[in-house]
Amino acid sequence: MSSNHLLIESDKEYDASDRSSASNLLSASLTAPSSRQSSPRREPSRFLSNGFDKEKYSMSRNVKRKGGKTCLQEHSEKNKSFSNSSSVSVPISVKRDLKKFGKGKRSQYGVYGRMLALAAHALAENKREPKDLWQEPVVSASAWRPCANQRNWEPSGGNNGYILVTANGGMNQQRVAICNAVVLARLLNATLVVPKFMYSSVWKDVSQFNDIYQEEHFINYLTPDIRIVKELPVELQSLDLEAIGSVVTDVDIPKESKPNFYLKNILPILLRNRVVHLLGFGNRLAFDPIPFQLQRLRCRCNFHALQFAPKIQETGALLLRRLRKHEVNPGPLDHYLVGPYAETITKEKRVHSGKASRYLALHLRFEIDMVAHSLCEFGGGEGERQELEAYREIHFPVLTHLKKTAKLPSPAELRSEGFCPLTPEEALLMLVALGFNRKTHIFVAGAQIYGGTQRLAALNSLYPYLVTKENLLSATELEPFKNFSSQLAVLDYIGCTAANAFAMTDSGSQLSSLVSGYRIYYGGGKMPTIRPNKRRLAAIFMKNSTIEWKVFEQRVRKAVRQTKNIKPRPKARSVYRYPRCQACMCTTD
């Protein structure tokens, strides 16, 4: 395929409810011509034509604030860890917060000054939290149990040749690529070479497979399924793979291609040249239709074969220990996340008394690249519009050109259809409306929030027990991961996955999808996840200037409660996010 039509790869997935009503509105204006990679499940605004610079796009994820610190790091230096936060005064002055949030703070708090004042008042009332706030519908959720470790076939000999995979993207995309590659190796009866990760000159992250995962465990655990080697045989290493036509890029493979595509197009290359290199491989294998045992292999890879490297497990355990405070029992997912280091999380606490600390993990998706690419507005007025337009001109030139030459949906239309990322203020209002009290311990994943500390002022003010990995772990403890963005992302993944409750602000985020899927698979129906439907929330937020708090609270709770329904994986949806299917999990009834 020509590279003249490129699909911007994002880490997003969308629920049917987010897509169906918006497809007609957006598809005509934001779909690149004749791109065979388009998918009905892709957010329409992700389809752009030639000119996308992946390096510049990646750069946007590394934006730092003044002094080289991210906004959450700045806050973290001022805040104390959960274990030392007892000095924070819980009672608040309603009069002070009404003045703070309700008096002309449009640029800082967007359009939500009035609602934030009401939220401060609601927190001051210190009401009892709803009974189901920290729970899933236990009976129906616990009916599903993990069973992807069950096998019903003989090992593959891998006789048809070797598959090389170089995965693009960050930790989340790489994880998906690894498991898709495992399934392809079995499908094509090929030998898989341990996947490599594509190097980015922007990130300068040289992490490879064994820096993040346990290579030997990966190979040994999947030996009954496929043959895996660490390197190509010597006689194949000298081949010019591009010259012999063995290099296949992500542009050559349609997104979520069906198994027949690989049998028809990739297997002949493999048989002819004995090796094929899938360059930039990622989300290129469909979830349906696919044979049952291959789908189970996919789940087996994600939930069983990929264990984090010991140094990550050790630091992850340290992070959880400081998040948990007085907890004397390991969390239900600790062993799966940090292996033998799970015991160290509670070992020193068994002699201490005190109330165990549960915590909420919040994954904010409000980085500048996300904000700029959304084409939405966030209450910052003309200054914000100019800043985001300048960013788009540098990092998204095709999008800038498209804005000038095509009629695109207005920011208001995008927001009404749920295509705008939730702001920190909207996330805060959602949490307060759901009933999380002011004493709630919150772990925030992500540290490059657009707008800096000012944008997080309301969240920090109303929820003082808010921390990140940057202030729970010392500079010395984080030093081994410095400049390794993927490894740092794993620490956020561990903190979110092990949380007593997890709240995502973008239900399509790849990290949020992987976290929520892992919590479903191993959580035993006791690991609740808050998945906001942005389209429904948008309709509620639009009434922010008039809606009464009680009505707002009721409507938000209803909207979120509807997403807690326990149901099997919808057809064609990700098993990494929705593992409740017979291939991954079994039911007890």
C-alpha cells in the first residue's frame, strides 16, 4: 500500500453507544479518501491523509512544564504521601470555596465555577458514601472465573518459518502487539522471535522486551502453544529482508484484519523466504471472527504469559505499599502484578495498628496532544484556541489543513456527541457526584496534564489526599526508570490495576482498557471500574449553569451505574478489555 494515506494510530477504543449516533455527523468530513485501513470502530476524527509525523506526535506526550517538571510532579513535591497525610485538615470552609470557584475563574476552571462551588458544598456536608460505590454487582461479576490457562491442542512446531515483530507505540500498544503476534505464530505454524520494540528518536526509550517483561517466563509458558526463539538462525540473519520482500509494515495490513488475510497474504511470503518481518505491528488482528482456541491463546498471553521484569515488580510493590498504608493483607491482584514482591507490601505492617487505606485510581487523559487533536474547546477562551492551533500546526499539520479546507463539526457538536476528553474539572465533578468523600485517597496516573498545576487546582483543593508515583517514590527509587517512558507507564498500570476502585476519564484509552480487563479477569467480581459514557455526561454537563446539585448528582450516578452492568464481551470487541467470554473466562453456573 502507498504511504500517501496514513491512519493516525491512537490508543482508543469506542463503545457502540459512543459511535452509533455520531457516525453520520463525523464520517463524511473527517475520513481520508480511499484509505483501506478505515474501520467502523475507529473514531472518525482519527482518519487523516498524508503528512502525519509520528515523531512529532510522540513528542506531544513528553511535554513538560517550567523547570522540566510535569504539573503533577510540581503538585507532588508540595503534597505528602498517603502514609503521612494525616496532617491534612479534612473540614473545609464552604464560604472560602464558594469564593474560590464561583468568582470569575473562567480561564482556570473553564465554565464550571458554579458547579465546583456546589461540589465543595456537597463535600462539606460529609455524607455517608453510597454502599455500592466501592463494589461491583458481586453475584453476577463473581460468576466469571479465569480459565485462559486451559489448553486443548498439541504444541505447534513452527515449521513454516520465522516471524519477526517490531511493535510500535508505548507500553499499552506493545502489549497488544505481542499477544497478536503470538496468535499469528500459531495460525501460520511459524516460530516467533521474541518481539522487539520500535525506537523513537523523540522518546529515546531503548527499552526492549526483557526490560519490561520476563523473557524466560514468556517463552516457557507459551511453549505448549508455539515455538519461540530469542534470535533468528544465523543463516537468516544476513538476509536483506526488504530486498527479498519480507518486510510488511502496518500500512500494508488493514487494521483488525481477519485470519484469512494473513493466510492469503503473509503465509506465502513466509513459505517463500522462511522469514517475515512485521514492522510497526500492533492492532492488526481482528477479534471476530477468530477460532476459539486462538482467542483463548490471545487471553493466555495477556493474562498469564506477560509478567513484569523483577525490577519493575519490586518498585511496583513499593508503590503499592505506600498507597495501602495500614493494610495487612495483600490485594487480590498483587501476586499477578508484582509476583514474589507481593509479600513485601504488607510484611512490615502486621505489627502496626490503624485503619486500612483503600484508594481510588484515576487515569486522566488530558495531555496536550489529546486536547489539541480533539478539536474541542475547554473554557480557556481565545488564548486557549490560539495555543492549541499553534500546537496543531506543528504536530498535526494535516488536521490544520483539513480545518481550512473542509467543513468540520463544531466544538459544540463534538462535545455533545462525547468526542471531547473529560477535563480535570469534569472528572472532579463526576467523582463528587458519585459520592467519593473528601477523605478519599486518590492515585492519579499520568503526569502531563494540559494547563499545568492551575488546571488541577480544583482537584487538588477538594481532594487533598491526591498523589502520584512521583511523590510516593523518591528520586532515587525512580532513577532506574528515568528516560524509560514505557517502564514508567508500567508503574502507573500497576497502581491503577491494584486499586480498590479505578476511574477512567476516557473509556477508549488503551491503558484504561488493559487495566479494566485485568481487573475483570483476576478481580473475582470485587474490583469496580468506573467507565463514564462521555456522550451521556456531556448532556448533563451542558446544563452546568442551571442544574441543581441534587439533580446533577442523580443523573451522573444513573449514567455511571448503567456502565456497571455485567455482560459478556460484545461481538468484535477487545478481549483485553472485555475478557468475559468463554474463550477467556468460564462461568460457574
